[in-house]
Amino acid sequence: MEIGPLIKLHRIKQSMTQEDLAAGIVSESYLSKIENQKTRKPMPAQKSSHYYVNDSESSLTRRTRI
């Protein structure tokens, strides 16, 4: 499975909106394009590292900076 649909699947499983997930990382419209595979352009590494898909728990986890 491509990363966009995987992000969407886990976002929905956690009852998160695109606004919730995109906050401070990317715009909602850009997240929508990623989820719907309308862009091939990757998110900036620094920003995309704030969230990661934790497949073992089927969840999106927000990383905190130390």
C-alpha cells in the first residue's frame, strides 16, 4: 500500500480530521493530495518526522521533540 492511503486509513481509524493531522506540518489541501496520491512530491523531512505510522499499533503517533 502506498503511504498516502495508509496515512488516511490510520487517520480515520483514530477519528482525526485532516486539520488535526496537518496542524503545524503541512496545509490541509496538501495532506489531501498526499492521501489521494495526487502528488509525488514528498513532505519536507523535518516536518514529516513529527508524525509516523506505527503499524504494530495501527496508529499515527505524534513525535515530541526533546
